[in-house]
Amino acid sequence: MKTVLSASLALAAALALGACSDKSQNEAAQAANAIGSDVQSTIDNAAADVKNVTIDAVGAAENVADATGAAAAKTAEKAKGATANALDKASGKLKEGANEIEE
């Protein structure tokens, strides 16, 4: 973009230096307006591209957050089940030990 802007300014300066007649001045003004329009169009396109990339990045971040939350919930559910199984086994062993003491 800097190259386009630099070239545009150089062209505008060259046209301004060569402008001796009204016709030359009008042509220089038209060229400058065309360059200004091109620069504005480039800026608008760049802004739209940045906006689209930002929207895509936010969407990707939301997807990652959702996947992370789902994975955490699944892991918590597995941990809950494993803890319940461990408690059941421990309870069974305690009952066995209590029965052996009573005998």
C-alpha cells in the first residue's frame, strides 16, 4: 500500500510541476482525484478484510472454547464415575474387613 501511495504522490507532484495551462491543471486535478479514489477504495477493502478476519478469528475462538468446555465436562464425568467406583470398592473392602474382625 505504501508503494501505491508513494507512486500516486510522485505522479501527482509530476503533474503539478508540469501544469502550465488550465487544461494541464484540470488534467492534474482529475488524475489526483482518481488517485484519491483508488487509495480510498484500497483502504475500504483493507478495512473489510480486517473485519472479516476478525469475525473468523472470534468464531474460531468460540469453537475452541466450546470444545474445551465439552472436554472438561466429559473429563469431570469420567472422574465422577471413577471416584464412585473407588468409593464402592473401598466400602466393600471395609465391610469385608469388619466381617473378618467379627468372626
